Amino acid sequence: MNKFLKSARRLALGVLHKALWPIHFYRVKRVLHKGCQPSKSLLNSLVYHWGNVGFSADALYLELIVREALIRRDLKILECGTGLSTLLLGLVAEVRGHQIIALEHDSEWCGRVRRRLRAARIESADIILCPLKDYGEF
């Protein structure tokens, strides 16, 4: 595949992800607000349309953390790194009374996830920007 076709494909996938992400997220939000567990296929769609497949949590991990968060009340959850798991835990937190604190080292990514939290009106999750420090060989 030549460079032009690769670029066009990447652009088309980006547009597709942006268009379909809100639809899948809203479906998950509806399921979680009923206190139910989202299906594995819905979580797989959400992971795919999140558009960060190589770095994002997979559907099995998301299924497990959501299940645990749904059966408990008033948890305080510390998450290292942010992304799709932060959004899903935030949705559960709104229903179950949890508090989510997530640490993120990348300022651009932190801004992206914060914007998604605001857009979804999730107030139970807080992201703390804390850049990594290089200690040489340690």
C-alpha cells in the first residue's frame, strides 16, 4: 500500500472513530446507569472506537473492573494512568458513590481525558497531572 493510501486510510479511521465513539459511550452509559454490566461486545466496540487500541485497556480488563465497582459502594479508587478505564469507572462512580483519583504523566493526554469526563458530566473522577521523573539508573 502506498503512502497516500495509508494516509487516507488513517484519516478515514480517525473520522469513523470520532463519529462512532459517542454512540458506543452513550450505550455503555445507559447500561451502567441502570446498574447493569455492559456486554463484552459493547466493551469491545468501545475499546475499538476509543481509537487508542495499542495502549488502551482491553475489554476483559474493563469488564472485570466495572463488575467489581458495580458490586461495591463508596469506594475510593486510585488509578495509575488514565483513559477509557477512567471514564468507565467514573460512570460507575456516579451511580455507586465512588471516588476515582487517577494519576497521569502526559499533559496532552490528561487534557483529553479531562475533556471527555466533563463532556460526560462525570464529577466523581479527578485526574492529577504528575509528570514522571528520570532518576537515571534507578
